[in-house]
Amino acid sequence: MAPSLALMLPRLLLPFLFLALFPLISIGRPISTPADEALADLLLSDGITPGSTSDSQTLLLPFLRRLTISQIFDADQCEQTYGFLPCTTTVVGNMFLIVVYGFLMYKAATYLSSGSELLLKIMGPGIVGGLFLPILGALPDAMLILVSGISGSKETAQNQVSIGMGLLAGSTVMLLTTLWGSCIIVGKSDLSDNSTSIDPQDTQIFSLFGSGVSTDVETSYAARIMVISIIPFVIVQLPQVFNFPSGQRLAVLLSLIVAVALLVSYCVYQVFQPWIQRRRLAYVKHKHVISGILKHAQMQALGRLVDNEGTPNVDVLKRLFRSLDMDSDRSLSRAELRALIIGLQVDEIDLDMDDTVDKIMDEFDTSRNSTIEEHEFIAGISNWLTEAKRDVGNASSYSKNFMDDFHTKARGEHDRLIYQNDEVVERIDNPGQVVSNAILLLLLGTVLAAIFADPLVDAVDNFSLATSIPSFFISFIAMPLATNASEAVSSIIFASRKKQRTSSLTFSEIYGGVTMNNTLCLAVFLALVYLRHLTWDFSAEVLIILIVCVVMGLFTSFRTTFPLWTCFLAFLFYPLSLILVYVLDFVFGWS
């Protein structure tokens, strides 16, 4: 049962309590500054009381001190976000602020994730899982990218927008390198002779080739979608590639349109996927019945159902028909079909018996007389055999194990879809309470992200000025830790169950997160560049995104088993990405 609202409130309001106390605990003791020495030169003794000041001078002192400090330190002053959140110009101070604001953004991401999952439990995938869940998951990143270039002058926005690009690139690279590799390590199990993982056996502690992770084929589809999502990056770089700077603004607009179109398409696909799954599940159940009937027929018939050329053996099919025709009326009734299906013992797949009989009757009874005659039975079974041969493959179509191969494959498809369908709906004891908790979490997460995105960007910018380190590298390393830490921990814990199903879901979430970065977050960034007339000068940054997405995407699109050694390949991309940006920008002068 979901926790009550009263029990959740103290924990949820903790960040706001910290926000209220933060400006107070930042007040330090008064210290002597160079401004005091400069101020002493402005104050002259009246000769009556040396070393002291008159009452009028004492009243004037605070004003003169503020004036002098403003004149001397104007270049070093920082601007408080919202007029009250603390800021600093020191390295250590900004590092502290990055940690504090980063933690609050981490809490925002955690609240959004928890709220989305609660809604998903009670409402199922559909709109929530397909539309809200991906968008809410990418909301903290999108918010940080938005505030990096929305305020201040055009020059300020041009300088700070590199923070948004650093977050965009850093988040993508972190998901596909460090997180992907970590999930391989914690999720690995022994690999069998056919290179599939043995759940959850893990006896080979550090075998680079003998242990690894296996995923289902749907996970590779998610990786292919991720590769497709890089198209906007390619479009926006075309003027740079062909040395056509006057077309850069048009390229940004076209890339923005494509990114939004891909985002909408991806969300629509996610929304309608549960319906597709249910349709596929119904089809596979029917296919499982077909395989069971054919296997039963193979065992009962006095001969093989297909000859050496692969064509149906009519004589054998006639003998099979007569064995099923219990009343010898040369036709099969609904009752006889029902008895056949019950005899197959396929009730463990939760069949609707009447619906199954209706489907077979509709498929075989071409004369529509509510019975299946001999010629209709032979034609129907022949069609099933043709379908089975096509599904299993020509190599084994006429072997003795033909029916076993088809039955095993149909059973495997059914089991896989059953696992997916089990996650669609979960019974909730108190749905009203769950909805209230979910809405509260979503509101708190959204408010926290909206409030602390701007001060975090300012802290990163000030830290960059204080250390002379380009803001891109700071945001590349630090900010993804704040926005993706919650999902990263969940992914690692989920992968540690060492089962193919959990590993498949984990890697699908990783690829889905990158897809949202390449669509939603990039669309926000491109909109900033276009609407504020900023200069597109991110060739090196885009290049590393393309390299990592294409290499990892293609690598994971065409295989489902990943030995342990593949994690080191993924880990290597992270430092190489940073080195490549540094070399291209500061050695070859791309930026």
C-alpha cells in the first residue's frame, strides 16, 4: 500500500526547509577588507580627537563604505539569484553551491521519477507511460538547458548556453558509457555455449568472455530508435560541414522541427505500444494453439504431416481427420474442436476457450455451416504448416524436429509477451491515495527543478570564471550526476538481479533516456539558439554525441549478448570524449 500523505510530508518538505535556512547560514562574521584602508584615506581628523570620527562622520561611514566597496570590487561581485539565494566568487564557495544546488536538482529528479512511477502503477502505460513518463524523466535536464540561455543579455546567454550543451552531451555520454558499463558488471551471469546468459548463475567472477548480459530483441529495437534520434544533430551541422555559414540559422530551425517531430513520433509510439502488445499477445496465443495442434497431430498421425519436398501429406491428414471425428459424421463440430484443445493441455497459457474455438472455426469453415468438413480441415492444416515452415525457417522445415522447433519458438514468444503484459496493470488497494501522492511528488519535483535550475547554472558559470576552466567541461562532468543519479542507481540495482528480463528493461531505459536527450532536450536547446539569435558553435560537442550514439547504438542494435569485456569498451568512451572536445576546441580551434 502506498505511504500516507501525512507520513510523506516531512521528508518531501525537507528541501524547502533547507532553502529557507540556506541564506541564513551563509552569513559570515564581519572582517576587515582593503576597502576599510581605502576608506581611511577619505576620512580626515578634525584635530580634536585624533584617530576618532565625529558623529556626522560615524553616520556617513556605512554609506562611504558601501560606495568604496562598490568602486573597488565591482568587477568581482556576483549577482544573487532571485535577489536572495547566496552566491560567491571563490572556487571553494562555488564548489559548495554546485553540490548544494545539484543535490536539490537530484531531489527534484527523484520526486518526478517516483511520482511518474506511482501514476504508471495505477493508470497503466498508455498516456502516462508513453507521454508523461519520458517527458517528466527528461524535465530536469530540459529545465537546466532552458535557463542556461533564456535570461540576461545576448552575450551572457551565448556564454552560459555552453553549460546547457555540456549537460546535453555529458548526460548522453554518461548514460551510454559509465552507466551502461556498470550495468554490464553488476548484471553479468555465466554465458552458455550458445552465448546466452544463464539466469542468475554467476560463477565466473572475472571472465571477460565467459560471463556477460543477455537482452531480448525488443531492447535492440530501442537502441535502433536511439540511433535514429541523432538525425537533428546531423542536420544542424550541415552548414559547418559544407562551409555554408549563411545557412546556419535555417539549419537550426530545420533541426528544431525534426527534433520536435521525432519527439512526438516517439511519444505516440510509446502511447500505442500497449495496444500493439495486447494484439501481439492475442496473435501469439493463437499461434501457440496452432503449434500445439500440429504437434499433437504429428504424434497421433500414422506418418509425417509433410513429405520430403515439404508439401502437406494428404493421406496422413485424412487419417488424422478421421481420428478426430468422434461421431463419424465426416465433419468436426465445435464440441469436437473444444475436446481437441482441452486434450492439448494448453490451458496454462490462460486461453479463452470459446474465443479460440471461434477463431479456428472461422479460419477453417469456409462454407460457413458451423462445421469443419474433411476438405476444409486439410486446407486449414496445410495453411498452418506453410506458416510454421516460414516461421521456423527452411533449414529445418522437413526435419523430424520440425514440429518441436515451431512449438518451442511459439511458446518462447508467448512467455516473453506474458512477462511484458504482466507489467501493464497492477492492482492497487487505495488508488485515490496513490494518485494524491503521485500528484504531490510531481508538483514538488517540478517546483524544485524550476527554482534551482537557474542558481545551479549561475554557480557553474561562476566556478568556471573562478577556476578558468571552460564551463562546458564542468557541466559535462558535474550536472549529469545531479539530474541522472536517481535513475542511474535504480538501473544498477535493477540490473543486479542478473536476469535477462530485468537487464532488458534496464538497457531499454538507458536507450530511452538518450532518445529523450536527442529529441526533447535538444529541441529546447535549438529553440534557445534560434529565438535568441545565438551563434551555433558546438561542432566538437556534437561530434562526440554522434560518435558515442552511433557506435554504441549500432553495437547494441544487432546483438543481444554482451560479454564482460564490452563494459571496458564503453568506459573508454568517457575520457576519450573529453579529450576529443579539448583537442578539437583548444588545439585545432574548432570553437
